Amino acid sequence: MNLASILAFIITAHFAVSPSSAAFAPPDNYLINCGSVETTTVDNRDFKGDSSSPGSAFLSAAGSSSIAVQNPNSYPGLSDLYRTARVFTSVSRYEFGVTKNGTHMVRLHFFAFNSQKHDLGLAQFNVSVNGYPILSGFSVDRTKNGKIKEFFVNVQDVKVVVVFTPLGRLGIAFVNAIEVISAPDELIADGAQLVRTSGPENYVGLRSKILETLHRINVGGAKITPFNDTLWRDWIPDEEFLVVKNAAKRVSRSTPPNYEQGGATRETAPDQVYITAQVMNMADVISSALFNISWVFPLSPDNSRYFVRMHFCDFVSTMPHQLYFNVYINNYSAIADLDLSAVTFNSLATPYYKDFVVDSNSLNSIRVSVGPSSLSIPGKVNAILNGLEIMRIMNNDGLGSQGGSKKKRTWILVGAILGGFFFICFVVLAFLLMGKCMKKEKPKQKPAESSAWSPLTVRGSSYTKVSEGTTTASLAHNLGLKISFAEIQYATNSFDKKLIIGSGGFGMVFKGVLQDGTEVAVKRGVPGSRQGLPEFQTEITVLSKIRHRHLVSLIGYCEEQSEMILVYEFMEKGALKSHLYGTGMPPLSWKQRLEICIGSARGLHYLHTGSAQGIIHRDVKSTNILLDENYVAKVADFGLSRAGPCLDETHVSTGVKGSFGYLDPEYFKRQQLTDKSDVYSFGVVLFEVLCARPAIDPLLSREQVNLAEWAMLWQKRGMLEQIVDPFLTGKIKTDSLRKFGDTATKCLADYGVDRPTMGDVLWNLEYALQLQETGMSREPHEDSSTNATEIPVPVLIPRIPSTTVRIDEDNTDQSSSDMSTSKVFSQLITSEGR
Ligand code: ADP
């Protein structure tokens, strides 16, 4: 080995292992281990205990207490930070002096353990920073891992004040550790490129916003822990988010990148992010087809904007100007013909990053793609991505100095007074108008006005034919399902924000009360938008045909004034998911959970095989299983599987609908829809019910992110009980758990043919309930091999009279012969129907 290579080796080893050379020294650096008496060193960082001096100086919390994990051995690998927590029973605060104004990273660590005094899994609370709410109605799942919430806050004040406000039945809040650290000045720039249909625009004002980190990804590389990161961040691998794994190939380099020319520093992202990447997997390119590598990142539904930072470093090219590619976000062009060597002054292996701001979309996800451009050179690598960060932009205008918050309060007051005034005027007006309408019996309506969005034309869809020159009204004529807009306004207090009970792919959901006193849920499509029109019609067509105890009933719909509104029976206890985790609601017993699974299985079985026959739900998930006041489960959301923005031809066009974490892999690969896709998704729901955790939890370690994979792993090991909701520990009879686990596992078989029918699933779940109730086993021959013909007949409520509209034959014929059948209809046809 010559001297040069020895030197290269030393440099490489140094950079790869220790990022701390010329490490960033934050002017403010507060690390607190809450509930602890001592200072705890984690990853070379000292977290001061807040139960004694000096850590206690930051805390003012009358009546708070510190609690500790009683048996740390039951949480192998538990970070020392998570062994204690501080519990607050009244509004409490930590205050940290600020030596230098500017962006600060605020990290809050939560680990919901159960001590003799408190079950932290049931705590529910708000958290604010300098008066701005950063967590509202927050609760933490009782998982075996900690959860870190990270925020970037631009502090223009003498201190950072973190306030915890307990809520809910228990009235407790908690936290396990707090970090308040100055970020480098240049880390968050004020401007970014706004990505939209209308072409790129500039977004300014980022610096004054609070950003909440949602995803931080080391693309093509391994997990990076705070120990190895220049700003003590976590980065996770990208594989889980890759849409088509084969489209991408991991590449890496062993020497550090050179930071000189690209604008990025080692604080922007550490070496390990820039020296690993995913590139196009050329071997899988079908010569004639252009395609992209895409990643999809789930978001919780809200109307936020998101900050997206993409990290690039071209260490694959051997000379400048070899690599040209396009970058897309949510299928909009973000950068066309990107030549990394051009933006890094002809240098290679140079880190570069680009910031974007995107609007939220109806899919509650962000899709990032890189792919070849028309300038790509054949035979060369034609797209690369090294890292990615996604943050929610919080709407915190007015935050900051005391003056700022005073100003904010004044505006809120003025807003409230004006709002109240307009609201009263509006209500008076609405009553006057309603009185008028009622006197005139039915409002005079120009024929064309009955549907502002007709005639209905859905691209390439057999629907066009059904609906040409018609409206939804004529599809579902004489059903008495039409409800006037005025009635819906009355029912929802003119779509009063206070009555919002959820939001989904179609739009907001409001609670309402009709004039006859019936409580309803009102789903309103985005007013004036045609998006969701086919789903709207499907929902009416499908639901007006069927009634079943375990399917949510459609009470009516409204299509006046360009509105698309669906009115359903009100399900008092809301979505199943909210009873499993994340809301602090009291946990369901095992029997309740089994009954809910059985009810939903009945509903789905009826959809597949009952008199409505041949309906595939296509979006089975725990938010689409709703519970009535008696916890009776009903399946909801038949036609509203969400349509994404149109993909252009250069994209990997999957046409696949459904929700992240629940998608049948076979449907995904082959795009052939069968009722077994619902069975797969239902299998995921079964594990969700058993383990009380989400189908996808990106904050968990890599092997745990995807529930289906994680549960199958433990099932294979024969130790499923290890991941069961801790609340159920010791409460499920062994046989019942075994039957349930086997059933869920079978639902998750790779191929549809190997999965049971919904009928089988139903039978097995009933058996699991019986095993729980009586502890009785049936004879082996009576076990799961039973086929669907033996299942109990679903309980049916009488169907709507025969005037019920069916999908007319003409239309059905076309849909089965037309290869470009509307996505909507493909949802209605089982494999047998094809
Ligand atoms: P998604 O598009 O995500 O499936 P939906 O639009 O169907 O969501 O519903 C969003 C949320 O609104 C649900 O998770 C649930 O909390 C609430 N919701 C929907 N329908 C009803 C109903 N009939 N009764 C009570 N709550 C409902």
C-alpha cells in the first residue's frame, strides 16, 4: 500500500464513521431527560435529568410527577431516554433561554409505557412552542418503540417555551425527552420552488413557518442514527416507499463526496446520504418503454402544504454532462432535464439539494419520481436520487415575539367577532330562504341546472355511455334518495366547521341532523370540482342497490349547484382505527374486536357473493370500517376509492387504487383485480386489530414499518403473541389467537389463489370467537378448510323496492368487453365477471 492509498483509507474511514470533524457547534443546545434525576448519556450526548438541578431549572410544572419503566427488561434495546417520563396533570412548561435567534430544532421524545400509576398510552394532550400549537389532541401508540416528533422553529424571542396541556378522560400529558438545538443559519432557506400544474413558481416565507418532519430518507442506503448524523437526525432507508422495487438499483461509493461546489454542506445531509443512491435499473427497462423510479410517502389527511427537499450527488458518471433526468412530484414536473454537473460547476460526486413546496393532494401522499429525460444518453445511468426529506408546513403566521402573539390574539378576536356577525346573518338568510323554498314546495329548477357537471364524460370510460345526456338523478331515479342542498345546509348548519368529523379522499365529512331528526354523516366533494365524479356515481349506483346490516347505508345524495354530496347513516363510534391506536380512546376487548372483524367480514362477504354480487371494495382498511353506537361494524366507502391526478404516459402507470399498506401485492404487480385483493387488505386490518398499530408506520425500524411483513415474520417464528397489543396480553385464549393469526396470515398469501374467500375468513373468525368464549375446539375436519358454501347466510335488511336502479345491461356488456373499462367499473366486476 503506498502513502496515497493509506491516506485515502484514513480519510475514508474517518468520514464514514465519525461525522464530527469540524462538527457544527450549536449556540443553543438543550438536552433534557424528562423524569430522570441523573444526567443520561446517549450516543455521546448528555441529557440532563429534569428531576434535580440543573435540569429542573427549565421546568415549571406544578403537580407533575416523574415515572419510570418498572421492568426495563421487558423492552429489550430500550433507549435510556425512554426509561423515565415526566407526567403532567395540569398545564406545564419548559423554558429554554435563547442565545442566538433563528431556526431551532425542537425534538420531543415519547414512549408510552404503563407504570402502576399511569398508562401513558391513554394520555392525550396538546403541545405548543412559543404559543403556537405543534401537537393537538396528541397521543402515542403503545408500541415497543419510542416516537420522536421533530419541528423546525424560527425563534425570534429570548426563549423557547414548550407547553404541555393535558386533555381527555385521563387528563394527563407526558414527555420522555426534549431537545432544543440551534440549527445552522443556512439550513432552511426562505424560498423554494412551488410545484404545481401551472408550472413552477416561487414560494417565499419558509423561514417564518414551523416545519414538522414527516419523512427523512437515506435513498439507496442504510438507516442513519443521530450518532452518525451531523445534526443528530434520523434517516431511514427508502425501500419501503419504492413503488416498483425492480425499477431501482442501489449504488454507493466508498469515498466521501466533495462539498465545494454544490451548495450543500455536511450539515445539509451527512456523507452517508450522498454516497448512496438509487438509480434506474437498466436491466429492467423494456426497450420501448420509458419509466420512472417512484416513491410514495403517506401523509395524514389535512390541507397543509409540504416542504420537500431532494438530495442529489452524481457519483456514477465518469465525466460531466452524462446524466440528464427529469424530476416529478405528485406527477407534476419539478425539474426537467436536470444535469447535476451543470449545477455543480462541472464537478462530479458533489452534493446538491433542491427545495420544493407542494400542495397536499387528495391521495394523502406525496409521490416523488425521477426518470429519463429526452436528453438522457442511451446506455448511461438516467436518473438518480440520494436523499429526501418531507416536512409539513405549519400555518403559524404571527408566531414569535410577544408583540407578535398579541397581534395574533387581536386578529383572532376581530376575526371571531366578524365571523360571528356573518354567521348570524347567514343563518337568518338561510332560514328566510328555506322558508321560501318550503312554501314553493320544490324550487323551480332549470332542467340543465339539476346537474351543473353533466353531461358526464369520464375519459376512456364506459361510464360515458351510461350517462350521456343524463344525470346521476336518472341513474338512481325514483329512489327518493335525492336531498335538496337547502336540507343539507340546514342539517350541517351550513357546513359548520365544528361539525367536521373526518376528511377523506372525497372531501370533508360533517355530522348533521335532518329535519326529521335523523342523524347523518354528510360527505361533501370539493365544491365545484369534478374530481371524484365517477366515484360519486358509483357510490350512488352501488349503495342504492344494496342494504345490509354490515354495510353503511346511503340515505341520500345531492347534486345541486355543482355540489357532490353523499348522506349516510351516522356511525356514532366512528372509524375502527380510532379505537385501536393514536387517539387515546379506551381499548376494545378481544371479544369486541372479534365481533367487529366478524361484522366487517360479513359485509365484505355479502359484497362479493350476496345478492348484490360481484362488488370488489378495493379500499378495505380500518378507516373504512365504521362502528355504530353499539359497536356494530359496517363497511363504508364503496365508490370513493380515491382517483389520483392523471398520469402521463411516461410514468409507471399502475391504475392501482387502494391505500398504502393494505394493497394486495399481486394486484399491484399484475393490475388484475379480484375479490382476493379485498381479502388481502382485510388480512392487514386483522393484524391492525390484533397489534393495535398502523399498517405502515414509517417511524419504526425498517423491518417493522410494514405491519403485514412484520406480523408474518412473528407468525413464522410462532411467536405472534410478542407483537399483540399489550392491552390484550394474557386476555386472549391461546387457541383463539392461533386461529385468528392463521386466518390473517392466510389472507396475506402472496397469490390470490392461495388466500381464503371472505366466506372462509368469516367462518374462521367466528370459530376464533367461539374458542375465546367457550375454549372449545371443534373437530379438525371442521376447521378452516370449510368452504364458503357452509358459511352462515348474512343477515339482510330488506332491499329497496324493485324500482332500484341496476347497472343496465348495455353498460355491463360494454364494461366487460372494453379493455379500457372505467376504473370505476373495474371496481365492480369480480374475476368471474371478466
Ligand atoms: P377515506 O376517504 O379516507 O376512506 P372517508 O371520506 O370515507 O375517508 O371518511 C373520513 C372519516 O369520516 C372516517 O374515517 C370517519 O371518521 C368519518 N366518517 C365517514 N363516514 C362516516 C359515517 N357514516 N358516520 C360517522 N363518521 C363517518
